[in-house]
Amino acid sequence: MEAALALGALALIVRIPNLDSPPERAEERTLWGIAADGLRQLVLVPQLRGVTAAAAIGMTGLGLLTVAFPLFAVEHLGVERSASGYMWAAFAVGSTLGALSLVRIQRRFPAEWIVVGGYATFGLLMLSWPLADSLPVFLVLVSLASLVDGPALASQFAVRQQYVPPSLYGQVFTSAVGVKVGSFALGAALAGAVVTGLGSAEALVMAATLQIVAAVVGVTLMRLPGRPAEDAAARRSAARRA
């Protein structure tokens, strides 16, 4: 099924007009050079640095859910492990609704503060998950918590658009996504040891705590000195007027 969906996505991608047209300015660069440029921008610009670190820590926490969800379903909710599919679906639905319905919040506050505020709020709401005693209650709590995850995720893209020169969009976006995917994989790799060593409910608490830690680390790194982003103020002002 996953392979079929990937092929379907590929069919849509190849329909993009002028996808195979040559770039306006050809430039010989190595893959390592491209990655280095993206990472350099993520490290030197305070807003990008804070948001990227927060996202990495938060995704590590979400990686724990890959094992915590199915075992929590069996041990505390009295349902089959397959109910974890409903849990992830509730998470996705809540996140999507939050991103679409809370657009005004994203326009009213700086994007980087929406990211760290979203992680902090998300973590606090996640602390209610272990208190659920039935699957329906758990799904409602997951959906409510993930409502704030949607705006935080959308604001991560906004931060990169505001603080990254257009010429570096590809490098920064690719590097940031790579960090997030790797962090989720790290959390998933640790999930088995955490769940079997502490328990599934305790793993949920740890995942929630990591979201709060992500917010604290993000704020701290944004306050450290760094290199001003090129034309960041102008792009930010234009974004707010839009």
C-alpha cells in the first residue's frame, strides 16, 4: 500500500509544469556542499537554530509513540494493538484542523514564537493522555492536543521562509527535514527500551516532557547571539502585511 501511494505521488509530481526545465543559473556543487550550506544557515541564524533544535527534540518524543501507542492500547485501554492506527489518525486529524482553523494566530504572532509556544502547549496537553481509561476518551485527548501541533508545524515553514534567502531555500529545507526525520527515527529506536523499562504510560509522559524541553531549548537558542538573516526584517514585515 505504501509503495502504491508513493507511485501515485510520483505521478502527480511529474505533472508539474516545467519540472524538467534547466535552472536559470547552473552551478556545480556537491551534495555535501549543499548540505553544509543548509546546516550553516540553521546554526548561525538564531530563529532557525532555535526552531530546528525544538523540532528535533519534539520529533524524538513523537518517535517514542511508535511503540508506546500499541502497548498503551493493550495495557491501559483494554483494546487491540491495532487501535494505535486510530490514535495516529486522531493525531493527524487534530493537527490538520489546527493548522487550517488557527490561521489568524499564525498571522498575529511571530512564527518562531508560535513554534515554541506550540511545543510547550502540546506537551502540557499530552500529559493528560495517560489519564484516559478508554479508547474514545484517549482519541479525543489526542485530537485536542494535536490541534496546537498543526500551527506549530506550519509556523516552522514560515520561519524558514522569513529568515532564509531564496537562494538557500532548498538547502535549508532539506537539511531541516533531514534533522527531523533522523530525530523521529532516534526516538523510535529508543522506544522499545523506554517502554519495556518504564512502561507505556510513562513513555507517554516522557514524550510529553520532551515537547516541553523542546520549547525551553528553542527559546534559549534563539536568545543566543548569531548572524542576522539576510533581508529577514523586510520579508517578515511583508509577511505580516499579507
